[in-house]
Amino acid sequence: MTRIPQRTVERFFRYCQFLHTRLDSGAEFVFSRELAAAVGVSPEQVRRDLMNFRVKGTPQKGYPAREFMAELYAHLESASLTKMVLVGVGNLGKAILSYFLKRRPNLCIVAAFDLDPEKTNRVYSGCQVHHTGQLEKFVAKEKVAVGIITVPAASAQEAADALARAGVRGIVNFAPAQLKLPSGVFLEQLDITLSIEKAAYFARKTSAKERAK
Amino acid sequence: MTRIPQRTVERFFRYCQFLHTRLDSGAEFVFSRELAAAVGVSPEQVRRDLMNFRVKGTPQKGYPAREFMAELYAHLESASLTKMVLVGVGNLGKAILSYFLKRRPNLCIVAAFDLDPEKTNRVYSGCQVHHTGQLEKFVAKEKVAVGIITVPAASAQEAADALARAGVRGIVNFAPAQLKLPSGVFLEQLDITLSIEKAAYFARKTSAKERAK
């Protein structure tokens, strides 16, 4: 399996999430229709995805959940550590730091960066905060693969440029700014405000439709 | 304009973001190709979108930014207050509360809910935190339109059920859980961990490809 499209990778991660939940609840087998319902795709799509793995199911019992999860992780996760840094230790940055603290053995935020002298040289959720001036040197030296940007919109491109120059291969941008990046750097844009505004928009439209009935 | 698809609404919000930046930098006009580059769509798409609005541009100067933004907002924003609540006052919940504090006059988080007695009856970023037991009554009484879920995955469906029973029309879910909702409730799923995992995955794939050259 090479060159898997983004949507497929997302589905694979979601299968993992669901299999986790199932195993936690004591179930050892899972049907493709259950995976389909959980992830929001068709059972045919799930079965096509499953053909990429060696795991075999039966119509009576379904697929073995533990085996399937192990195969998914073998593909999705790296056997070695993937290093990440976070730029911008505001409220959102702190939330992400605390989330990743020790939760994922092979995916680790190894340092955070901020301009505010109140925050630099402190440790948040086990993560050392350095001054943003040290970002490029640190990232290049430590061979950091991913940068997480949680600075305000006006500073996002600058942070992205520094990360790209220092050699990161992936950026997750939470700032509401469209970034320009060199080709070869994967960009994931996550705009929390936009998502909330969109939900508010459709919530209002639905209410208006209901009232019109 | 009725029944605009989700992607269009997203584009419209992104145009607003870009127009804001442009106006802040002193530019009064914008070309469709600039909007296209900023939002990551084709200039043709931008021009098709623009046909929905009365704003007219010229090939020499482009479109008047202020006028276009006013028309976008007139469509996207409500003239009256859209009330939201937030369930789960952890680090991410607090980050969202602090972000929305007074920033948007017509889109307001009117209350937050948590099970932790340490957090209830306190105020975070100007927002009163109540016990989750009071959620349904509050949402129904105050006619809250949108619920933002920032609880752990295991509690997310319960929070969503309570919100839906109480009459919200939109839910933004940050918990890594697939929610089942009654039809008529708009769901926006935002999985921060998944996005970071995905970026790490593609960052590793790119590095591997580079090394193989």
C-alpha cells in the first residue's frame, strides 16, 4: 500500500478509534456494517478498505477487532518516534500540550515556542517552552517532522516559514489564515472558529425552516 | 439564495477572513484571482460565487472589498443573537470560551456545563459554568441553538443526546467519538488528534520518499 489518499487515511484512523471503543466494551469481533455506521461510510467501502489488510472475517462473527486494529496501527503508526513542536502557547496550545502528554508513545510534542517571556523557559504539561527565536535551530537539529501552529492569524505565516525552512514535513495550522507552503510540506488546516460559525449558520437555517412549517 | 451547500458556506466564511486581512492592510479592492489563491479554489469558482451577490468589480481594480464583505456578512450572520452552550470545561473548553469572549456580538456562548464541582458555579472567560444536570432545562428555556461538545469521548453521546432533546439545531463535536443525532440537527465534527495524527502520517511518508531519492 503506497500513496494512500487523505480520506482513506482518515477512515483508517477512525476505524482504529471505533475498534478501541469496541475492545474496551469487551467485544472481540466487529461487522463491516458496524464499522460503516460508526465511520459514516457504506459497508462496501469498509469491505474495499479491508481488502488492503490480511485480516479475514466471517459472515457469522464479523472481523477480529484486535487483529484488525494491530494491522491498521502497523500501517498508520511509525515504529520510531515522530517529533513535533508547537508554536504559540496560548489557551489552545496548552490544551493540545496537555492532551499529548504521554498519551502517544511514538507521537510526541518535544518542545513548544512562544514570544512571551512570561512563558519561555517554563514547562507546560511536561513540555519545555523556548523563545520563538530558537525555533529554526531546534527543529533542524532535532529533526522535527511536524509543526503545530497555534499563534494568532497575523503571525501564522511567519511561523510556517520558519518551520518549513528548518525542515518539517507536515504542519497543522489552527490559525485562521491561509498559509503558503513549499510543495512537499503537508498542510492540515483546522479552523475552530470557522467550524463553530458554520454550525451556527446551519442551526439558524434549520430553525427558520421549522418555523416556516 | 437558499439551501447553500456546506462547502459554499465554508468558502464564504473564508472570503470574509481574507477580506478582513486585506482591509486591515489598507487595500480597498480585491481581484478574484487573489480571493481564489487565498481560499485555495479556482478563480472561476470565485466568480461563480460572486454572481450570488450584487457586488460588481472591474477588470482594472477588482471587487470593492468592504462592499463584498458587508454582503457576505448580511448573508452569513444573523441579525439577532445566536446562543451557544459549551459542555466540558477542560483545557480545550476553556480555550474556546476565552476565544469567543466578546469577540462576536451575535454569536455568544451563554453558558458552560461540567460535572466537576470544582468548576461549577465559577466563571471562566466571562462565562458561568453550571452543573451538567442543569443542561437540558437551561438550553430549552434559553432557546440555545448550538452546543459545543468538549467532553471526553465516553461522555460525548450523552451530552449530544441531552442537547438534542433540549432543542439545539447544531452541534460542534470535539470528542473523538462518532455521534448519532436526530435528523435536523447539524453536526460538525472536529477531531484535533486525528488531524495531528494525519499530518504526522503524511510527514513521515514525505520524508521516506525524500530519503529514497
